[in-house]
Amino acid sequence: MRSQIWVGDAVRALKVARTPGEQAHVLEMLGFAPAVVPATDRGTPFAAPDGSRTPVETPRQERDPEPDHEPPPSPADDDGTETVDVTEELPLLRPTRVEPVQAPREPVEPLARPTSERAPLPHQPLFVPAWTSAVLRAMISRRVPEGAVDLSSLVDTLAHGRPVGRLPRLPVPTMRYGVQVLVDRGTGMQPFRRDQNHLLERIRAVVGPSLVEVGYFSGAPQRGTGPGARWTRTAYAPPESGRPVLLLSDLGLGGPPDDPQRGAREDWEHFVGLVTRAGCGVVALSPYPPRRWPRWMTSLLPLVSWDRTTTAARAAVRLP
């Protein structure tokens, strides 16, 4: 059996042994050396009768118990010196105050679940909101000779030796005659339905609700005009003399080309003739740019562009 034990086995066993006594026992069990008890593991010698001193081995169970494991080595620097932890000697600080974590008073509400309903987008009117009132006054007002004395006209009358029956006065705008607003509900004006409703509210606020007459039509006013639903509309009647007429219409520019309800040139020429013979002026507010207006339309009645480039001064230039 000795041939199966190698020197490497003895070396590995000696590394595990802790004391010289254990190393001797290991070598003895491996068959490399007789058991020799080192002096450190021997008991206290006693005096024999002949005067010689013989050491007596202390029983193994009476020896000091050996530790099961080696104590952890102390930390050392790179040069081999032990490092002392200076933080162990520092006193611990006592907290001055401990504040509890407060829960929120009101729980956070979760977001609403998405639905299939679509909220309408915010309305952006065609006119600049800050300019709308001024633009409406320029289109609806009627100029009457009730201003200051027209000195130029008075001097001219006197220079020609004509009698002065009444002092000439300068014209000033007024809205006391009110306005008749005709709203086109045809297919071409369907994209501008919200703008029509919004502008009607502004007109009532500027002129006064009692002086605003509203009529709805489709295609042309002669086919039926009225303040209510389509089936309640009747033949168009011009307003009283002196009251201006405001058209909120594209005059047939929009909508499908083959729409039978679309107003034609002959329809609008007939309509302007009715209003003019009644002693009223008419102006149209078109949502399309001037480059799309045909020549017959601009020569028939005054047109004002219904967009954000229109100001009171530009609207007054297009009026007679």
C-alpha cells in the first residue's frame, strides 16, 4: 500500500496540519516517519525515584482546545504593515429629529379611459378676433350727411350766388338702420358653418339684436329665405329702404360643379336688382381669395375677403 502514497500527498496533508504534533501524526499515518511527539506537545516532567525526570504526556482530551478556524488576518497595506481603522474610535452622532413620511392628502386620480367620441377642435375664426368689430362696422355702417358743416360745399354755393336752403354737412357712418344678414347654407358653404354662426353673434353684439334681421337660404335667396328650417322658408323680400344687406356666401364658387342648387350668375344678377330697386345697398363676404373671383362678380356687387388679411381699411376700400 505504500507505493500508492506519494510525496505530494504528504505535502498537501502537512499544509492542512496546524501544529507540529499534528504534522508528526500525519507523517506517521502516511508511513514516512515514526511518531515523534514534539517537546511543545509533551506534558510536564516529574521526578522519578532515582532522581531522573521523565516527561509525562498530557492526555489529548485535557489539552487546550484548538480553534476550529484561524482568525481573519488584519488588513495590511501594500508594504505589509497593518492598517488601523480610525473610524472605529469616532463617536456616533445622535439624530436631532426624525420626521415621519406623510402620505398625500388626496389620492391622485387616474386619467380617463379613452373613448371613441371625438372632441371638437378649438375654433379659429376667419377674421382676427381683435379686428372683427372694426371690419363689421366698416361693412354695415351707412354714411349719412349728419357730421360737421361742409365748408367747401358751402363756400362753393355762396360763390356761385345760389341760395343756401340747408347747411351742407359731412357724411358720417351710422348703424341705426340695422342690417339684413343672409346666410348661405348651401353645399359650398358647409365647411364655414361654424364661422357663419360665430360671425352672427358678433354682428348682434356690434349692431344690436333688435336691429339684425337674419335669413337662411341655399344656392340663391330667391329660392326661399327664412329665419328657420328649410321647409319654413318663403320667397325672398328685400328689407325696408336704407337698410344694408350683408351676404355670407361664396356666390356659387364652392361645392360640386354639378350641384343643381348651386347659384348661377343669372340668379345673383336678379337678386342684386331686387335689393337695389328697394333702395338698399348690398355687400358680400366671401371666404375665397380675390384671385378666384370672376370679373362679373366684382362688377356686380362689392366683395370683401373673409380671411385674416382683411382689416377695416381694406374693407372700406372695396365699398362704394
